[in-house]
Amino acid sequence: MVFLDIALRNAARGFRVHPLIPKDKRPLLKDWPALATSDRVQIETWAAQYPEANAGAAADDQFCMLESDDLPALVSKLTDASVLDFVYTVQARPNRPHFYFRQTDATRALGNCDLPGVFEFKQHNRYVVAEGSISPYGPRYELVCDGPIIPMPDSLAADLKRLYGERRRNDAQTAGEPIGYGGRHDFLTSVAGKLRNSGLDADAIHAALIPINEARCAPPLPEADIEHIAQSVARYELPKPAPEVTVGEPTAPEAPRDWRTLFHTKEETINAPPLTFLIDNFLQTEGVTAIAAPVRERKTLISLNMAKALLTGEPLFGHFKVTQKPERVLYLVPEMALGPFSDRLKRLGLLDYVGNTLFYRTMTAEGRLRLTDANLAPALPGSVVFLDTAVRFMDGDEKDSSDVRIFAEQVFSLLRAGALAVVLLHHSLKAASKADTFELEDALRGSGDIGAFLSACWGTRLQDPAHPYQSRSYIDNLKQRDFECTPFEVTCNEDGVLTYCNDVATPTLASRTQYKGNRDGKDEQAAAIVAAHPDLSVRALAAVLKDNGVPRSPAWVTRTRAKPKYDAQQETPTKGPVSRE
């Protein structure tokens, strides 16, 4: 595995990465805290210079890492270690894991701290060796738990603070006070490490530790323990000095590149592939298409009808021609259980495709499948990927533009890995379900960056939400970036099959406020009663209206009386009811 693969995969997870010496933990860049990045162009530049490098994942304002040198020892010191069982974890050697967390106010306040031999907590200007890299001891750093990267629980941060405080109180003894039980081994091991780094071998380290042990430890460690420390520390290779390199300074001098090589050429432009579709004028190849709608307004049915068209080659909705069938459809739906979703597949006649060209995963499947999972990569070439819904694959907040940009990079990585297209299902703003207009900004809940990275966005709404099973669906492309289209309607049968309606050339979105304030359709009758009784008080009129089966609030009566058209002197009212007075 080369640096490019390792770095891009970790950058897609949101981490800022930088190159390390191959098969080593030390950085290749002197100013790595400022240079670490998730930018693909910079990563590719580094990959050209250091193709076999390891990668480091930076602890920064977003992420912090808890690195344990002895997991059983750490667990024994924590009040509650259960969170360590399911969070994102990387490990090269047994019981020496790296746990990744999101920063909180508590972790930032804690700072970088450690308890030698047990843990090291990194939250600023530190890094861990990223998954995929090769450790100095031989094993590769593997992803042992692909769990969520959650904010560190305050209870865990409090435990680390407590343990670090105890360690600092013990360290105060190194200023000259005798070092007692519990601190002697760590103290002498630390001294031995510094002696090893200065070039001493095991015998020299042993000889140097004897007087330090006698002078500082009370009681001194046994001679056998001193020898064991010296031998253990000396068995590691002497660290090599890190090369002094900076960004743009390759290991071997090379001539400056012509700036024109940074850009596409005329020949590339002439030979660039044309715009193509998997489903003509509906699903664009090499793009990200969204299906956006309020909750319970057929997003999943529309996407399943798309999947059926791609699998069978039949026109979508009986109208849009399938121009290219993918090798497979990958449908990821972590917010539905196996039973309900499989029922939809059976009703749509897709059972025979399951396990052949249709592969799906629901919330019933064990664990969480991330878009960056290495096991997913072989399935991507030639596929169309459905994410139902997008927010289930996003770490962080859909309203946070930085979190959305990370998610966008993960989606783009699916296309770079060979997927022909990606379809995202996303919820609309709550206000969109009541509005009479349907724009891109309303159709996609969250940050505007969501709409920015899409090739197209099909917004859909029920024309009659009061009768959801009988209503037509209105569908319109709210982001017509590369191709032009007009709104249309589809009907739905009892099995979920959607059919294009051609009885109206260009349908319009049905108003959702047409009955607002007149939900029973009796405003005119109620207004006539108000006009017929100008002498009644507002409250009395509200009571009369209720008696006549057209209940209205006092506020409604007041507003209606203020309208000139209902003035008794301007308009002869219809026959009014018998007054209560």
C-alpha cells in the first residue's frame, strides 16, 4: 500500500494528513502541524515525492486521539471504559490501540497529556500514525473497529485529567524528592530511553542507571529490574535523524515544472468525453444526483423505481429511456429494517436481482458501513450507489459547511473508485412541506454546500398530501446544471410502481395554502353571517357562527368585519341565522 492510497483514504474520513518516514513514525515535514491537509492536490504532490511514506493523522480543532500503550492498564484506571468498545479504533500491535474522538470543550481544556506506559492523549499539534501505515515493528496499522467518531464523553475526559494530575504529582518527586513505589520503573525507563537516544548500548545504559537508582529511588529497584529495563530499552533501533525537508522540496533536486502543466491541454479538451446519461435526461453519468422531498413523500419509491429501471433496462416511469445498464446497483438504506424494505423489493419485482446485480444493506445488518470502508471498494466499479438517506452517512452536522465538504469528498471518492453515479436521498426543510414554491434552497435541508456539489437535484412533492396513496407526485429538476428538463407528474399503484403522466404538458405545483384559513370551504357563508349582524359583539358573533356549523375565532371575526366587501351597507348579505340576543 502506497502513501497516496493511505493518505486519501484517511483524508476522506476528515483527517488532516501528512507524510511520515517509510515504516517509521517520524514526520518528513518540519512544519507538519501547519502543512497537514485533506486537500487531494497537495496529497498527490507529496505522493509523487514520497511514494512509500507512511501517513500521520493530525490531532487538531476537530479531532483528538487517545493512544494507549497498555490497554488493560488503561481500562483498569477508568471509571467507565465501555465507550472504547465501539468508537473508531486503529491498532498495529495488540493492546496498543489509537481511539479517535471529536473535540469538546473538556478535551481542549485538558490539553496534551500522558501517563507513561499507559496512555497519551493528543489534542493539538500532535498526530498518530494513520490506518494503513506500516509500524517500525513490522505490523500494519489496521482499522480494528470502524465505529463512529463521537465527541469524547466528559466522563472519559475527566478520568484522563485525574490520571494526568496524579502523574504530575508523582513527577514532582523528580525535582529531587525520593521516588517511591509506583513511580520508580517509569522514571528509570524514561532515563534509559534518553540514554539510548544519546547512543549508549545496553551495558552502558545499565551502568548509568545503577547510581541514578541508588540516588533517586526509595527503596532502589532490585538489580535484576535495572538490567531488564536496560535490555528492554536498548533492543529498539537508535532513532535516525529526521530529514530536513519542507513542502515543495523533494528528496532529489528536480527542475521547476512549467506552470502550464498544472492545467488541462487543448488536446485533452478536444478528446474529453461528452455528457452521458444512464437514464436519459434524468440520471447523469459521473455525477451526484439528489432526490429531495419532505418526509413521507415518496423519495424511496422514486429511487427504487430508478433502481428497477437500471436493473431491467425498462424506461423509468415508462418514459425516460435507460441508455446504459450498470454492472450492479448498491442500495444502502440504514434507516429502514430488513422486513419493510425487502417487502418493497418484492412488490416491485426485484427479488430475482438480489445477490446478482442488486445488493442492498438495511439497518438490520450488523455494524455501520462507512463510505470509506475498504471492503466496499471492490463493489464500486461499474455500479450505481444509492444512499437512503444521505444524512445517515455523514459524520457531524448537515448544517456545518466543513462537515458537508468532508461528506462531499467521501461521495466523490465513490466516483473516483469507479462508481458510474451516486444518488443521494435527502430531506427538505419542514417549511417546504407547507410552501407553494419549491426551490433548491428549500428542497435540501442543511448547509448550502449540499446543493453545491450536486450534478442535479430532483425535488418531489405530493400534489394532494391529504390523500398520499392516491395523490400524484410532482417532480422537477431544481438544479439544471448540465441538461434542461420540465416538471412532470407520476402516479403510484399499490405495489409502488410509478407511471409518467402525459395528460398535462407542463404541470404546476399544487398550492398547499389554498385552504389555509378556509379549511372547511365555508368562509363565504361565515362572512355573510357576520355581515348580517353588525350590532353583535365579536364574542357573540363567534358563538353564533359556532351554532350555525361554521366555527370561527374572535380574531377571524374581527378581520372579516374590517374588510369592506363584508360591510352590511355595501353588500346585501344572504339570509342570516337567528341571533342569540
